[in-house]
Amino acid sequence: MDFDPRTDPLLFDDPDEGATAPSRDARALHLQRVPLFSGLNEDELGRVAELSRIAEVPAGTVVTQTGEPGDSFFIIIDGAVTVRTPVGADRQLQPGDFFGEMSLLDGEPRSATIVATTDLRLLIVDRSHFWRLLDEAPDLVRRILTILSHRVRRLEQTVQAILRGMNPS
């Protein structure tokens, strides 16, 4: 089962749905638990909350697919996903982790397939709001860049390990 954050009926944070939609304050409470947003003040958290929505996704759902265009950034509120890349072993992401930022930053297709290993609750920021969010929260830019750097280094280590395995010295 594939998930389309733009059209998936499991999205429940539609402002037109009234009472069923989580409030900005409820989203801000979720954001406070995410390390990426630690250090943001109440106003900044509120702004992030305004630019985001929450979706529930069942276990087994493909959230992103390698090679597909990407126009959303995801933060795991509850649940876990498996990250599958063309190179390297599968990795797990847990609450507080995020994915999907690379396609938003560089406009390239998704570099990983993300599969829900449990039922998920995701905070989603779409491309149109992502850049505004980065403009309004410069500390967030630094945190995302640091995490991306760690991911690139981990990938480089994986590639080196694979190459050493192919050419033992």
C-alpha cells in the first residue's frame, strides 16, 4: 500500500474538518517532543504547527518510494519505519526522527523507500511550507544540516565497508 501525503484519506488534519482536526496547540505539543525542534520558543513551535498537518498511516504502508518525486517532509510522532536505500542495510527510524528533507532541498527524486513497520502518526510539512519554515527558524536549518551530514558520513562508511568486502587486502 502506497501513501500519498497530498491525497491520502487518512489525513485528519484538514482545517475544514472542524472538531476532528488537531489544534495548532496539539501539534505544537507533538513538536516539543521532537529533538529537531528543541530550543524553539513557543511562537516558533506555533509557527511550525501552523505549517504542518498530522496523518495516521497503517503498518505496511510505503510512505516514500525511491525514485519518485518528493514534495513532503515527514517527522515521526509515533511508530517506526524502515529505511531502504539502494546501498546499505535497512535502518529503523523512531519517534522524533525525520525523513523526506533531501528531495525538498535539492528537488531530486526520493533517495530511499520508507515503509511503516508499525502504525504511524506523522507530522507532514509540504514543499510550499518547508522553505517558509526554514526562513522563519534558522536554528532548524543548522539542525537539519548536521543530521544530513551524519547521514552522508554513515552512507560513506557503508560504501567503504562494501568495497573492502569486495576487495579484501
